[in-house]
Amino acid sequence: MNTDAGSVKLAIDHLSAYYGTVRGVEDVSLRIPPQQVTAIIGPSGCGKSTLIRCLNRLHETLPGARVEGQVLLDGENLYDLDPTLVRRRVGMVFQKPNPFATMSIYGNVSAPLRFNSRMPREEMDRIVVQSLKRAALWDEVRDRTDAPATSLSGGQQQRLCIARSLAADPEVLLMDEPCSALDPIATAKIEELIAQLKKDYTVVIVTHNMQQAARVADSTAFMYLGKLVEFGPTEQLFERPRERLTEAYITGRFG
Amino acid sequence: MTGDPLAPTGTPRGYDLEVQHLKQRAARMGGFALQMVHDGWRAFDQGDRQLAQSVLDRNEMLDHLDDEMEHATIAFLVLRQPAAVDLRTAAALLKMTTHMDRVGRLGYDMCRISTSGKGPRESPQLRALLQRMDEVVESMVRQSLDGLEQGRIDLARDLFRQDDEVDRMHREAQRMVIAELGKNPAAAARLANIVLVSRHLERVADNACKIAEKTIYALTGQRRAEYLPRRPPRFLNEDPV
């Protein structure tokens, strides 16, 4: 499962995450390779969302929540860095599209730029266009970037949120069930987009949909009751899992 | 979620029944193909043209069974989107039925030889050898189908040893034919038919092994190279070192 240090973007090392006294993630160690898609699957409540929320220090924002262990981003422990800086380097897209409802399409994508720096308008325009192109949305909104973000369809809103994350120039993109609220056509577009994004970013996706993991991910991790059960190349995990628990889950014999 | 997720539920799911049903259908197709070999050998041995014709007529049914299995397996793949052992089983069935089809075709080919009316009865020793070969080969196909249906790796693994025995008998048949040809050149056509039938029986055994390989893959995920040392290819008339 392990790879050499040079091919690891995120090294999760003996990570445990707590909600008060309840441990949601238990001693997970995982090496996430750069510029690949890594999927995390498992039944509801297995800790997969909690795990990725530890990868951009979002978990600790909940009252009573805490983390043990470490997460190394290019060898630097995230928990020794400024959380705001961490969230710029590690972007996140959530289950439901969450554009800023009062803002335009342009306003949404430029938001991270305006919050974080005093940037010349031309530079901002360039980054907004580039981010919308990278999120495969530019062709659909180029004539109406001043329209309200809420005028977009669900699938477009989700790609807008991806564009907004990309505008902050992250290295890693976390996706927490990004297609669960979308129809199959919008889902296919996001999946196509994920395949494009991995050329420039490291993508970690949590999904309930095993077929989606099989379609988009290079590596897949299976979690159960807060623990990492198995991690390996996606093809191997779905064709020939090593663990009986993984086999039982992916063949629908529990979960 | 509570309890042991690996504990048996006691009730077979519709899904499991579907997998079992597919295996049973495949085994029935294999049984049909095996009967073609059995009758093919008998037709050749006894010069029974009527029996030979009945085997030739069964070829269409064999194709039909092959198509049906392919449709049923693809429907299972599409509708159930299986993973792990179920995925491997479906993939293995698609390949296995091709080997079953080949088994039936070899029975068919033996009948095409037998319609020429040149049987083995004038060479009693050769006939006894081919008779023995047919018995071993038929038992191998039956065992490969039992291995599939009952999910038994031990039955499947045992076939590779028997295949070596069939290969040995085929080489022996070739040697005997060459010796007899030297003594009786006029029997060349009849002896050539014997070599052909011996070769067909040897190929049936190979297909039984292929079915067994696919059963082992379905059950364990292991491919042949992972559990059997690869042997260098050799000429048909060459004894193993």
C-alpha cells in the first residue's frame, strides 16, 4: 500500500478524530499519491467524511471536536500550519452545491481572491475565467457571469463551487459526495471534470456510490467503523479485494 | 451498524440465487457439450452414422445455449453491477462457456470423422487406449462442471494432474499409429482418423482444465500463473523432461 516519500502528496499518519469522547476515525494511516484521484468508500457513519474533514482542518471547527496524529502535506504537518493557509492549499467541495446565494457567478469565483488579497481587476478576471474553464463551466456561463449564481442548475452550481475552490489555487481538492444531489447527466459531467482535474491537482473523493469510485478513482480506500480496512489500486479492490470485510461490503452483503 | 457484518444471515438473497442459477445454467450447457463428446466417440468407435448425424444436428442447440448464457451473464453484469467474487464469477462464466462450446464442437468434429466410416476396431490396442482416454476426458469435463457448480477448488485443481495423463496417452497413441503405419501403409487413412480423434480428446481435456482455471479465478481471484509453474512449450510428440 505504501509508496516512497517522493510520490506522496498527503501522508495521513495514525490519525484519530473525536467528537467529544466519541472516536469517529480510529488510527488511520494512508499515503495519498499526487495528481491522482483517491476515493474513500464505506457505509454511512464509517468516518469517511470525518477523515477528509481532517485533511483541511475543518473537523476541529466543530465544538468538542479534536484530532490526534498528523497529516503531512508535502512533508509538512498541517496541524503545525495556519488553518486558513491549509484551507487555501487544500480546497473542498461539499455534498450539496453551496454557492454564495447573494452573489453573481463572477462574485462566487472571485470570492477567495477578494477575501485573501488585493488583486488587480485584470488579474482577477484572468483567474476567474481560468477557474471556470478548468471547472468545465466557462462555455455555459461566458455570456452571463453577472447573473446570480442561483440561476444555474444544480450540476452547474456544483461546478461553480469547484471553480471557486480552484480560484484559491489549491494543491489538493477534497470532494465530499459531490454528485449525490445531482442527476446522472450532471454527475457524468462532474466525473469527466474530475478526470481532467487530476492532471493538475490531487483529488480525494468521498462517495457512497461504488460504481462512481470505480469510474473515477485510481486508488480506493475502504473504511468501516472508523478504521481503514483496505487501501489499494481501485481495479484490485473491486476485482480482488484482500479483506473479507471489503469483499462483503462491495458485493452488497452488508452495509 | 451493529453485530458481525460477516455473519451468515441464513437466508440466501435473490442476488446469490441469481449467481447460483447462472452457474447451474452454465453447468447444464457443459453437460450438453459433454454428451456430444460422449456420443461423438461412440459414433466413431462403432461407425454409427445415425448417432453421428444426431450429434451434428445438436450443434445448433449448442450455439443457442452459448448465446443464452452470454445474454444472461451480460444482463447480470448490467443489472447487478457486481464486484469482487460476483464480478469474477460473471467474467469467468463468459470465458467458460466458450470452452464448453469448444468441447461440444470437438464432439461434433469427431462425428465428421466418423461419417467417413473408418473406425478404430481393426487396431484393438489403439482402440483400448482411445477408449481409456475418452473415459478420463469425460470424467475430467464432469469434474470441471462439478467444481463450478459446487464451488470446489479441490476438484478444479485435481484436473491439471489428469491433463498430464491425457497428454501422455495422446503421445502414446501417436507412437502406436506410426508403428502400425510402418507395418500397414494401406491403413493410412484409418490411422490418420485415429490420430485426429486422439487429438480431439486431448483438446477436450485442455478445455476442461480451462473451465477449472476459470472456477479457481472466480473463487479466489488467482490466475493460473500464480499457482501453477509455467512450463516451457514443447512439441506434441515430445515427452516431458
